[in-house]
Amino acid sequence: FTKDGKQSKAFVNHGVAPQGSGYEYYILKDKGAAAAVAAESPVKVLRKDAAAHIVQRDGDVCAAIFKENVIFDGMLVESVNIPLAYILEDMGNGEYRLNLCEPDMRRPWKLNMNNLTDEEVAQPALPFDTVVTLGADADAVGDKGAFEIEKAGGKTLLKLTTVYARNYSIRLKFNN
């Protein structure tokens, strides 16, 4: 671990493909929060594997989903059809705000990006028909924006076209 002025750097030498072990780290905005995190973590790890990293603090859930079409049993966001990241904020009274970003822009790439031609660099990102399956019945609160909502079998499908790694946000009310 090294610290230089306004920057800190840490390196964990975990070897190649460690088995039966793991580590967690926090990025804190407030220096005073470090003592509280060291004493007892306010973050609960819900899943940490090749399919997803999902954590929860209070009622808020943050996830990086690496594999599409995996069922996350017992989660409000039950599955997605493309790798993406989301934050599900608990707004109280059964309302949540779902913020998501699907970062794959589906543009040309090469191992050395300096080898892209001018034509490849100029190609626009390609849109994707993203589907987020909620494991419960939910309705949009206020303007749906770019989302379509379908319901089937007690589940809710949020459908939207994602492009350019934009962030998307929708307020939801879960119907118990």
C-alpha cells in the first residue's frame, strides 16, 4: 500500500486463479468513514462470483452483472439479458429507483486500440434491446421515459434500448 498526496494505491497479490479465498475493498469519499468500515462493514455481500458481484447497504443494492440470463433467486432484479451495472435505491414505501448502465458499446476493437483505422474509430455505437426481469410485480412511478413494461407470471419485464453506455433511471413501485 502506498500513499502519495491526494492519491493512494494498493496491490493485492492473489496469484493466478485463487481458490477458496477472496477480498473486498471500499472506495470512501470521507476519510472519517474508514474507522467505521474497519470496525464492522455496513455492506453485506450478497453474491461474489463469475456471474455477478452484488452488495447491499441498508435497502440499497448495487450490482455488476457479468453474465447474462443468470437467475438471481430472491433478488428484486432477477435477471438481465446483457452484462450491466445497476443501483437499486430503496426510496421507502415500496418505491425504488433503478439506475442502470450497459457499458458495451458494440464498436470495433482490437487488442491494441491504436491499430484501429479512422473508419473503425468513426463507427457509431450499436443499440441493444436490453431486458431487465424483476422478480416481482412492479409499476413505473411517473414518467416511464425510455422503458416499456410487460408483466407475466408475477414478474415484471423492463424493456429498453441501451446505447453509448448511457445511464438510465426509472422509479418503480413494487406491488406486494
